[in-house]
Amino acid sequence: MIKAILIFNNHGKPRLSKFYEHYTEDTEQQIIRETFHLVSKRDENICNFLEGGLLIGGSDNKLIYRHYATLYFVFCVDSSESELGILDLIQVFVETLDKCFENVCELDLIFHVDKVHNILAEMVMGGMVLETNMSEIITQVEAQGKMEKSEAGIAGAPARAVSAVKNMNLPEMPKNINIGDISIKVPNLPSFK
Amino acid sequence: MALKIVKGSIDRMFDKNLQDLVRGIRNHKDDEAKYISTCIDEIKQELKQDNIAVKANAVCKLTYLQMLGYDVSWAAFNIVEVMSSSKFTYKRIGYLAASQCFHEGTDVIMLTTNQIRKDLSSPNQYDTGVALTGLSCFVTPDLARDLANDIMTLMSHTKPYIRKKAVLIMYKVFLKYPESLRPAFPRLKEKLEDPDPGVQSAAVNVICELARRNPKNYLSLAPLFFKLMTSSTNNWVLIKIIKLFGALTPLEPRLGKKLIEPLTNLIHSTSAMSLLYECVNTVIAVLISLSSGMPNHSASIQLCVQKLRILIEDSDQNLKYLGLLAMSKILKTHPKSVQSHKDLILQCLDDKDESIRLRALDLLYGMVSKKNLMEIVKKLMLHVDKAEGTTYRDELLTKIIDICSQSNFQYITNFEWYISILVELTRLEGTRHGHLIASQMLDVAIRVKAIRGFAVAQMATLLDNAHLLTGNTQRNGICEVLYAAAWICGEFSEHLEDPMQTLEAMLRPKVATLPGHIQAVYVQNAAKLFATVLRKHDGETESQAAQETSQLLIDRLPLFVQSANLEVQERASCILQLVKYIQKLQQKNVEVAEEVTALFAGELNPVAPKAQKKVPIPEGLDLDAWINEPPSESESEDEKPKAVFAKEEPKHSRSRHTEVDEKELARRREVRKQEQANNPFYIKASPSSQKVYDAPGVEHIPVVQIDLSVPLKVPGMPMSDQYLKLEVERRQKEKAERKKKEKKKKREKRGKERKADSGPESEEDITPAHQVDIVTEEMPENALPSDDDDKDPNDPHKALDIDLDKPLADSEKLPVRTHRPEALKSPAEDRDSESVPQETKKKSGKEKKKDKEKDRKRSKEEKKKKKKHKEVEEELLESQPEEAVQSEETKEAAAPPTSTSAEEVTAPSSAAAAVDTSSAAAPESEPDEPKDTEPEDTKSSKHKKKKQKKEKEEKEKKKKKRHHHHHQHHSDAGGEDSVQNGTVEEEEPLPPMSNYSLLAENSYIKMMKEDADQVYDIQGNHQDESKVVVSVIFENKSDSFLKSMEFNVLDSLNSKLQRPEGAGAHDSLTVPFQLPPGVSNEARFVFSVQSIIMPQKLKGTLTFIVKSDESSTHEKLDFKLHFTCTSYLITTPCYSDAYAKLLESGDLKGSSLRLEGINMPFHHLLARICFHHHFSVVERIDSCASMYSRSIQGHHVCLLVKTSDQTVSIDAKCDEPSLLGNVLDEIKQTFSKC
């Protein structure tokens, strides 16, 4: 089981938090802080596993994380998950984000956290891995996006126009902040279908 | 309308959307909290608006704020509103918000049941998907119970997308509602062989999760998984299965034997490291389970270790880490094969990665031997010095202690070395593990007698240099060692060289800054030291030293008498008085030394930690019985405050000595000795007496002469390194001696026995530097061998420990929702409950009894079955996988209830329908075989409710009455045919009531319509249109196969049949199933109704093809659908005060009805009104009752029912007179038929 999925940046600002067990908001923040504290002080090029997410679960749990440019992707899992498998899952997740957002960067996650949640929901459900095949995930996400668009229809047009205008006078929306080396070496698990 | 939409979207333009909110927060870095609070205010305003788009936008923003740590539970209701939007866009926002912040404590969650059910059966797969995803995050026991059946149906959905989600969510449902596991398991098992790999993987996932917690229940699936393992190419699935086998093998070693070969093949063939790693892991698990009894699998072990070595040597830190992790598993059973890789592991200790170092440390634990212990610990000590960060250093410290103390100090050859290590460890600043070191010091000093002299000297030095340890007492956990040091010095003070100096050190004013429990030990042991000093100077007349000591104590103790700590204060004042008294005696030149030493005479022996618990309860002693009568409630409350004081006592207190004069003390001591002599559980002080009470498990290692080749004392603070050197020298010397001896021996018996011992010296050759008497911990006699069950009682998985191989009993089925207050779901779901004809219902009473009997029998059966299963499994395991699966199938066939599975049929409007294989046309099925003839879930919750009602009534009155009961309560829906004679009920006070009325019938088919239509109105659509669901049972009466059934209704202005999008107004709907002979099934049709105040009749036709062996004909059946006004009422509970207010309001218009000749008890009457007309009783007083119901469009209907002498008068009020009139007419009809 996956107990929690957290994404935060190099300064510990949460970009996505998904807990598959209930905690109060305060505890959640504490977990995020503590996880950030644990993960951020680790060098690059050391192993991606950390034992004892102290707040979640207990000794059975592990933190498995990957660091991409400015973002940490942390999965808290118990012993029923394969460590290398989860590492690959993170990779699939990030690659999917990259496809869906076209060169994903931290800003995409900041402004479209709902979309990230929707993508994640196609991969992990209630703490269990639902789908690992990237093209399948993207197909489902896109189909739902299409539905959303068709529902918005004419009524949605003015709102879209407004948000387009709003975005126009914003110099701070640099696209293409690449998440950098997405091709961190993955232990080869090629047939992930 | 269009204008409204445009206006709404223009409004929206000026609302902040999520992006604006995020942007705003980023622009207000300085006053973020303030900005967010204004945003929350805005959101609150937005939530008040009617426009669902605005609400959804607000909820979307709340979801973001929730992530930032803001509590948004106050908006839970709005979230539910957004969830129930008909637009997917909003629905998804709602469900996302719910999944982020709903939990079991959220009260509005119970409002979502119907909405979720509706979404689950939505024709749009993404509606269903979004509902499943959301539900997986916030499912509660109630939701699980109510929706289990719906989800189970979805497991056979046509779309794999839905199937895999439904399969996966079942795990959550099982956790919350364990009763669902057995009924749902057969279908889950089917899904293991689903054609879609995603669904298959989901099923494997769920079963693996289940099996991980309760593996023994899933052993019977082993052959199936074995087949999957050999056939699947999906690495995810393989990994899960292989992990599952890892959990199963300890329970079934023969499975392990089978596994080794395919796993080894996989290890050789796979290129995926994750798979390789899991294979190695499972092979290890297999080997562990086989380790006893199996000859040798050294090849496999070698393969594993070799593969792991490759992992550890890899440059990828992740692989290195996992390699070490797996290595530690091998270590437990095959330490030898790991020990040969010691170099590699020691190398990992230098790794820059802390996780890897920790793993390597774990491995070291199992790798130490007498030979290398000192060397390894030396290396660790170096790391301790180098370590940055207290966590890792503390980890090192505990590991060092663990390694040294493991299995009763087995590997320690030189305890002086160990004590010096401990003393060296005390120099660590800021460690949390002071108490750990302290307990080790105590342990060694108490249990290793030979070391006491050395230990005491070391401890005295520690005490003397206490200031070094107590730099900052508050933070510094290391001062705990002073506790041990003081105690050791006091207890074994006879070994002290200069007790006076130590005493002085213990009474320094600075001691008062130590924690209370340590001070207490100081004071107590100061008294012991005092006694020692006195004895030392015993015999010297007018000993200056002795008197000085007394004076020292008298001077210093008052400091402790003033201590805030009660324990310290009490001890100090006792001892102070004692010393004062002694001083007086000394001045009179009285010999006191003897008496004072007697105070602390006797020796302490170590006691096993569990000893107390293991004292057997003597026969005849009932610990649960009251000694005195229990005090009344109020008294116990009064006593509570007292407990507060008891808690304050420090934990580390030794038994206190009361302050009494010598004589009294002596007397008491005598009495105590007497008592102890008679008490078998008291642990005697002298070893000689211990032999008398030779308790089982207490073994004494004989005391051996101390080898004086090693100097017992190293001056000053010890350096453990010196010992290492000495040890090496000693060993070499020993070796040389031994060789000499061996040579002699060899010469003596040449060729007879050749020891292959030339290489490195083996374990046994190393003799300890000084053999020590390691006193084992004592246990009481007759200690109970039981060990505690370590299972956590709160583990949710405990409830899922269910035998899955047992055939399903009747009582085990998923609750199916009751027909009334709930919303639409797919037609198939209610198949089981409603398709059961009345005759079976009649039996239900009997069956229940039978169930109980069955329960009793079950345990017996279970045992038998288990035996059987074992046999079956044995066969399976021996046989080839293919065969195994075959037999699995036969097994299934033998237990038909588990195989009442679903065939998939698509329904045009809603969802997949499962065909019920149970035969409704054969209602008179043998009561002896209910298991075989009834579907797994015939008993719906509705039935249960009814039964409960019945039982209640039975208790009230045991009347014998015969009732003729008509199932037809509508006027004339089907002409003459419609009147169906009810069954004759015997001895059942409350007749069963059915909602089904005959709709139409011919020689081929019978249609029954449920009278209480499912009613709901769409939220957001408000008053203008309501939907009514009609469920119709189709029963095939002929011997032929019925197919291509099409259902059509002529729409009226007011009521229309809902047809799928794109269909014309006159198109017919295809019934989503076919009917084999004698089978019945249920379909549901949705109608939209404008006005509900009048009853409606709709004409309809059913066309179908009758297919027999020879021919097929096209047939047609006409029917009339009757919508009563009653069917628009929803049972709604109402509190009496609200009810009174409603009546007072004056908005309601009245009407009344009089029924004559009603010959039934009043509660029957009420039950009928409740059941057939959807009312609930608000209040009942004698023969008068008030009742309430509400229409789907919000009309209140109130009834006042009175009865006297077969006459019933009903006064009714409603805000819609014509609705009321019609309802009353219908009530009248109901009773006119009685």
C-alpha cells in the first residue's frame, strides 16, 4: 500500500499532497515538514530509500523519493510494495506529467494542482497502484479532459477568455522551465506494461 | 434560461479562480495568512450562491487551501453539493475535494450514499470512475456496507476501466466492512483471470494485500497464482505474486519446493532488477521455511548471495541498499554464507549514505563472533567519533550495545574491555541513550561477579568526574549513567579502594542539579558507602575517620532534605536521622558498624524481565473476583484524585527503608526472613539456597578461575584499544601453547584423527580472558511457557482473517439497499433481493433458525473441510499447474453458491447487468438445500428488516391469526389478472408485505412491477422535474428461451420514459438480459414526471422473441403502468416537535377518511401504512398515532390515525389538497382489500 504521496519543492513548499489515510491538517503539514527535512538533507547520488517516516505508520514504512530539478516526489509506502517498482512508478508519473503539460515545470504544478491530482488518480487509487502503462494513463486523462471541454462549451468561452487576458499581463509565467534531467538512471525495468 | 447561463458565466469572470488564488498568494508573500483569510471569506460568499459553477470554483480553491494546511471541513456540505452536480467537470472537483478532506468523522458523508450510488451506475464511465476514485479515499463502514453490492456488480462491468477500479476498491470495502469479503471473494478470484491485464493486475494487487495480513486463508489460491506466475509477463503482477509467495511459503513448505525452480529460472533470465530482487527475496523466504528438514539448497543460497553481492557492489546506491536489506534476511538462517562477505559489509560502513550504513550495521549484528567482536566494535567506535548528527551516532551506540549484549553476552570474552567500551561511550555528548548504557553497566556488574571489582573502580572514577558528564543536565541524557555508577559503587562498595573519596564525590553540592531519581540513588548509596566506611574503621577506638564521615553526611545531607523531589527528600531525611543517631552512639564509643552494615546486607540477583508475569496463578485464586463489594460509583469518583499522587513516584526507586530504631528493624528483618523462607516466589540471595529451589530454566555457568594472564586493572580511564592489543597477544600465546599441545597429541595418536584446523582459528578455540559467572536471569518456578501474542488488537486486518474456502452460507451476502428512500442504480443490482418470490420469503423464518444451527455445525464442518482442503492442496502441489487449476474448478463446482457469478450483459441506459442464475420460477425449492438453490444474496437487508419487525411483533403478542393477504394494492393495473391471491400465513402475526404487483402476464412471461417506485429528484434541477424508477421483474413461465425483449411506453405529457440520448420519443428500450426457461430477472426503467399530485397511467408494450428448439416466434404483451401518488412519497423521519410546528403553521389543508370494518391490530395497520404508503410514525399513544411523509417535491403529508372498534379514522393534512386526496384514496384501497 502507498500511504501518502507528496510533492514539494526545494524549499519544502507543498505542491501536492495526497494522503491515503486520514490525518488532521496540522498533522499533514507536520508530516510534510518532517519528510522535507529528512529528504532535503540527503545528497544526490545516495539511495532513494529512507526508513521510518516517523509520523506515518511506523517501522513497516519507507519513504521512496526522487528529486527532479526543483521538486521532490516522495512516496511513503509499506513493505508490500517493491522499492524499485515504486521508483519506476515515480518515473512514470513524472513522464506522464511531462507529456500532459508538455515540458512540465514547477509552475505547472503550482497552478494546476487539480490536474495533477486527476493524473495521479489514474495511476494510484486509494493507495494501490491502478495503472502503470503510461499511454493508457494519458488516454484516460485526455478523454476526461475532452469531456470537460465539451461541457464547458459556449458557456465556458467567456471564462476562458478572461483567464487568457489575466494571464497575458503576467510576465512571471515563464513556460519551459524544464525539470531538468528527467532521465535519472532508472534501474532497468523495461517491460512495464 | 440562456440568459441566466450567460449571466452566470459573466459573474464568474470576476470571481477568482484557482490560478488567481495561487497567483495572489505568491504576490502576498509577506502577509500570506491575511490574504488567505480574505480569500476564505470570498469563498464563503461564493458558496452561498446558487450557481453551481461558482460553487465548484470555490470548492476547487478550498482543495488547494487544504493542501496548505487550512481546515476546510466547514465546507463539507458544499462539497457534497458540487459532487452531485450533473456535469462531470464539477463532479470531479467535488469528488477530489471530498477525497482530500472527508474521513470517517465527517458527518455529511452519510448524505453521499445515494449520490455515489447514482454515479456508480452512471452510463458515463468517467462519472463512475471519478466516484470510485473518490470513494476509495473516504469510504466508511456505512458506505462500504451500503455500496458493497453496487461495487461488486461493477466488477463485471463491460469496460475494463471500471472493472479495474471496482476490483481495486473492494480492498477498501473489505477493510471497512469485513462481512463483504466472503460473498465478494468468488468474483474477485474470477478477476484474476480477466482478459484485461489491468484488471488482472488489480485483482492480484487486492488479493496480495489481503494475503499479506492473513496468508493462511489464501493458501488454496497457490496453484492459481503459480499458473499466473509462469504465464504472466507483466512485471508488476509478477512482483506482487512473488511477494505473495514469500508470505505463503512459511505456511506451506511444499509450496516452497515447487517454487525454487521457476524462481531460479527467473533470477537467471530477467533483466529487470526489481523482479530479480523480489525473486531473490522470495527464494530466501523459501529457504528459511525449508531450513529445517531439507537437505541442502546450498546452490540456491549461493546463487542468492552471489546475486546480492552483485547488487551491493553496484554503483547504484539503491541496489546497494536493497542488497544489504536482503542479505540481512539470509543472515538469520545462513549466517555462514553471509559472513564470508564481511569485507564488503564493513566497506559499506564507510559509505557516505546513511541508509546504507544503517543497513550494514544491521548485518554486522549477525556477523560477530568471539573472534572478531573486538575488532568490529573498534571499527564502530571509530565511526562513533566521526559521526555527524546525533541520530546516526545514537544508532551506532545502540548497535554496539546490541552486538555486545546479544544472546547473553555470548561473544564477549573480556568484560573489562566491555566496561571500558561503555565508559568510553559515556563521553558522547547529547546522546539519548544514557539509560541504555546505564542498564548495560548494571547488568554486567550484577551478573558478572568477577568483573565487579573492576567495574566499581571505573564507576568511582566516573562519579569523581561527574562534572564532565553533566555539562547540561536538562538536555543531556548521558547523566543517566551516573545512576548506574552510584548504584554500583554503593552496592559493591566492598570493592572500593577509597570509599571515603567516592562518598565525598557523591555528596557534592552539584549533585543537587541532577534529575530527582538519580539524586535518590545517590542518597541511598551514600548510606551504603557510609556503612562500608564504618566497617572499614571497625575496631579502631575513637576512629577519627568514622566520625569525620558521619559529620560529612550530617553536613551535606540537609541539601537533599530540601529537595523538591519527594523521593529524595524522604530518603535524605531518613538517612540524616539515622546518621545523627549513629553519631551520638559513636560519641559514646558504641560499636555500630555491625548494625549499620546489616542494614544493607544481602545480595541482589537479576530477575528476568517477564518473571513477574510468569508467576502462575495458584489454584483456587480468582483474580477477577471482588475481594470486597465494589464501591458505588460516586465513591470511586471521589477516589480519583488520590491516584494523581501515586503517579508522581519516580520509577527508579528501590524499596524504601522506613525510619525505625535498630531493634524494630532487626525484628522486622527477622519476620521478613521468615516470610521469605516460606515464600516460594521470593528469590533467595545466596547461590546455595538457589540450588535448593532449582527452578527450571535457571542454569548456572560454573565459576571458573580467573585467568591472571591479563592484568585486571588498567590505571586511569580505560582505553578499550589496549584490551584489543592485549587480547590479540593473549590469543596468540594461547594458540602457540595449543599448538604445542597438539603437536604432542599428534605425535601420540598419529593419523587417527586429523583436524582440519590449520587455517584461521575456529570459534571454539577462543577461550575467554577470564571465565565469568554469567548469572542468568531468574524465573519463578512453574513459569508459564506461554508467549504473548504480539498482534495488535487494533489492526484492521484482524477482522479480515476469514476462511474463504468455506462455502457461502445463506446469511452471507451483501446488503442490498432497501427499495424506498434511495436513488437509482443499475438494474441488476437488486436482482437478488426483489426477484425472490413470496414463497421463499415465507420460509425465511424457518431458515433463520436453520442458519443458527448451521452456525453451530459450521465449526465442525470447517474442520472437516480444512482437512479436505489440505488433501486437495497436497494433490495440487504435487500435480502440474494446469491440472491444479482444473481441480480448482471442480472444487468450485462442488460449491455452487460461490459460482453464482455474473455473465455480462450490457444495459443500454445504465450499466452491466448480472443475470441471476437462481430460479425464481422454482420457488418451492427443497428447504433442505437452501444453499444450493438460492443465490448467494437472496436475503436483502429489506428482508432482514422485515424479519426483525416480525420478531418484535412476535414478542409483543403471540396471536394466532390467519391472514389473507393480497399482493395487489393498486386498483386495476392489470385487469383481472392483476389480482393475485396471497399466501396463507400461519402463526405469523404480521403478514409479509410485498411491493410487487402483477403488471401483465401471458403464457410466456409474467411481469411484476414494484409498487414502491424508486424516487429521487435531481439536485440542481429543483422543482420542475422529478425522476421515478420503476423496477419490473420479468419471469419466464414458458419452456422456451426468451430474448430480444423490448420495453416501450406511450409517453404522456406529464410522464415520459427516459430513453438514451439520440433515441426518438417512441423508440423502445431493450431489456438488458435474456431469459432462459424458468428464470426471472429485474430491469429498471427511469421515468421523468412533471406533476406528482395526480396518479398516472401509462400504456405500454413488451415485445420479445420466444425461441424454442424448433421455432422462434415474435410475441407481444400489453400492460398498463400505474403511478400512484403514494409512489411519490419518501419515507422521511420527523421529530414530534417539528411535526407540531408544521401542524401549527397553518399552511396545510385538511381532509379526512373513515374506514369501517378493519379487523386487524393497530400496529398492523400502522405497519401497512408505513410499508405501502411510505409514512413514518412520529408518535403513537395507545390507539392513536401521528404519521408523516414527504413527497419528492417537498409536500408535507401528515396523518392522524385513530382506531376504535374496527373503525379507523384518518385525519390528514397536506399543503397540496389534490395530492392528499389521492393518497387517502389509495390508503382506502389498500385496506378495502383486506
